[in-house]
Amino acid sequence: MKKKRKNKKKVLLIYPSSEPFNPGSDREFENLNNVPIGILSIATSVSLKYPVQIIDCRLYSKEECMSKISAELDNSFCVGVSLTTPQVAHGLQLIDFIKSKKGIPLVVGGIHATLFPEETCKEKNIDFVISVSYTHLRAHETVLDLVCRLLL
């Protein structure tokens, strides 16, 4: 019989806004031009083994977004941030905020990390960069493997 790990902590996944100074006014969200398929796919894969919470910062003001993140940090064992290039400014604000609150492992993925892995790795508060160039399925395996290893 397999021994189940009783870990109540979760993986927190964050999707930043492309409007760093006024996240709640994100035009991409208003026009429904950008559904965060990548982060939803990762959440689906990780949730098979661990609880997952997603915060889509396009839905909230800057203050609401920071408040929601703060409320989730104590119950999280790692944070993942998905970035497209227009989201980098807001994403880095969120990453710095998270690291100032808690020394929690921070993973960045998404198309920006895939296209610019060296640039992404240079950011001081990013612990891991997932850069996958061939299929989303491999990204799922990579993220799930990383999350499992963070719990060891």
C-alpha cells in the first residue's frame, strides 16, 4: 500500500497583468483575447498530486492582487508565475513582492521564459526558470517533477 503524503500546502500559480500600474484594466482580459491556457494546463497537471490555487491578476486592482497573493502565501510551498513579454513588468513587481514576504521557491515559465531564458535567469528573485520549446506536455512533466522535488 502506498503511503500518502499529508501535505496541506499548495502550489500558488499567478498570471500577471500586461498593465503593471493598473492591473484591473487589462485590455487583453476585457476583450477575451488571451485565455491563460498554459497556466491552466500546468494547474491541471499539478493538481493531480497537489492542491493548486490560481490568481489571475488581470481581474484585480494592484492592491487586491497583492492582498490575494499575501493571503495565499502562508499555505503555499512554491509559487509559479507564467509570463508573456508584455507581462514582465508586472510579473517582476509581483515576484519582488512575494520574495519580500516569504522566502518561498519561485518558478517562472511561459513564452517569455522560453524565448529569453538567460534574461529571465538573471532576475535575482527567480529561483527556477522553465523553458520548454517543443510541447506543453513536456512542460507539464517538468513542472510536476520540480514540484515533487521541492517537497523532498
